[in-house]
Amino acid sequence: MEDLQREFNKVNLFSLNMKNWQEEFLKAQDFLRDCEKKRVHIFHDSDADGIGAGLQLFHTLKRLKAKPTISTHAERDDILSKEAYEAANALSPQRVIIADVNPISNKTYDLFKEIFPDTPTLIIDHHHVEPYTDEVYVHGGELNNVEGADYCTAKIAYDICTSVLSTAQDFAWLAATGIIGDMNQEYFESVIRTALVQESFDPDQNVYSCELSVVNESIHCCEARDNQSLQNYLQDLQECETLKEAIKLGNPHPEIIEEFHNLVSYAETQVSDKVINWIDLDTQFGIAGWVADTVSIKHPETIFAIYHPDGDRYTMSLRNQSRKVHLGEISRKCSEAVGGSGGGHKPAAGAKVPKEQLTEFQQLVEQEVINRL
């Protein structure tokens, strides 16, 4: 637990009640131990952090002789939907685990309790603190999504799993994948080094070009392609117990990698000294967030809002690596004001806004940023 306290100190959790967190952490350990020989269903987010957390839990449960099943959806609105709950319920789980998403934020908690009224549940998340009472709830952040959100879910899952089962350290590569996916490597470099050293890779490589990036790129591409592509890749990834095995899967969508590099090059030509760099991408794939991550890392002082058409709305990713303002709060406030939705972390946020409200949304965001600066 002292190691965890040191990790928390690194991410500046100036207002987190550690006593409560430790109590929930211990409950989570007991929850996993109690899963032995039981059917356990795992829901997790579709990005690298959610997948890294979900698969660590999956493998740890298997080693604990539980019977885990797992479901993922590329569209985040579908992850904790009625259809997802009903499909999982058909498997008659005796325990449920939810990682990197949560039913209160997704506005499906009442439905969850209706379908799983008496099923013991563990929720692991790092986005928003929610008022759960019946569930075991381990959270890495604090109210209003302050820097605690940087304690990504894959790292929380790693801490829980390795405290229950020492051999869960074998899956440090999954934790590292999630850490890199959520750009938390400056806080948890030791996990990334552990993952690379375990399989004799050079631990001093750039994290965005090392062997772990192969898995990250594959997740990005499959999530961007469609739900079936993501499901197919994750079924194969579930069978991998080492990073070397995962690398052998390769990337099933090289055409998306090619488009990604083209879009990054285009976005670079649009960088300016404006309050916000609004960049409209012409792409059929959902890779705006990936492009935004890559460009913002190169220009950490610049605020980016990279977006693309998505049916009757625009889906966008906002980034500001310098953390001058809280983009998650701004995105949530301004998107809801125009009939959309949004939210996220201080340096990274997302939003979905009706196409006809784009200009109004842009004006609101720019004014909000100016006010806060």
C-alpha cells in the first residue's frame, strides 16, 4: 500500500480521501478472491486503457480458476447498453466487473440494477467519482475529474490483480498498453519498463515506437473500423499471454495506419497560434482522437479540437497537454449547451455536437477557454 501512496503522490491527488480508497481497494482484492470457480462477466471500454484493464482482469480470473467472459463494443454508447446487459445476463454471471466506464455516467445504472439486481459488482474507473452504495467501487480520481484521472484504469487493475495474485505481473504488458494509450507514461514509467524487460525488449525506447505501440495501433485501427473488427481482434488478443504473442497478431488494418499518417501530416499544416486549433478531418474512420493525441504531443502548449462528420453530428477530440484549462469540464458544459454531449480529463476530452450547432459550440468553447486562461 505504501507503493500505491507514492504513485498517488506523483499524480498530485491533493484532495483524495486515501482512507476510503484503501478500503475499496481491499474490498476489490476480496472480490477477486471470491470469484474462484464462479462465472464472472467483464464489461470494459473499447480503448487501450479499458482493454488493458479488462484483459488483465480476464487473465487473472482464469488463473484464480474463475470462469470469466468478456464483452466489448466499439461504440461507447453500446458498452453499457440494454442489449449488452441482456447478452451478459444470458450467461448467468455470478459476479460482474465493469472497467474504465461506469453505469451512472452512462445513465444506465437503473437499467443495470434492474437486470442484475442481486449480482455482486466491482467497478474500476478513473473518470468521475460517482455515488455508488452497493457496489465495490475503486476510483483513481477525484470530484470534477482533477489530476487523479491520470491514474488510469489499466494501472488500477494492475495494482489490484498483482496484489491478489503475484503472477498477474506477467500481464504488465497489458497494463503498459493502457498506460501509453491514456498518455500516463510519465507517472507509471516503471510498469512500462517492467513490461519491456520481461520479454527482453529495450526498456529505453520511445514509448510511441516500442513494441507496445504495435498493440496500441491495432486497438486504434480495429476500434476505428467497426465493432466486428474489434471483437475479432480481441478474441485473438485474449489468447495471448505475452507481448511477443500479441505482436505476432500484427495489425489487421494497415489501410487505417496509412490514413492516420496522412491525417497527422495534414493536421500539422493547420497548426497556428490561435486560441484553439479547430481541424476538420476528412475521414471515414474514427481516428480523430488518435490524430489529436499525436499532434498535441508535438505541440503541448497548443489547444486542439480535431473533429470529423459522424452522421448528423460532429465527433471531436480536444487536447491540451500543458493542462492550462480543464478540457473535460469545458467540453461537457459547452456540448450540453448546444444539445450534444461531452466530457473527459483535464488534458483530453471528447464531444459530440449536432452539425448545425458546430459554430455555436466553437464560440462557446473559445470564450470558455479565454475566460479560464
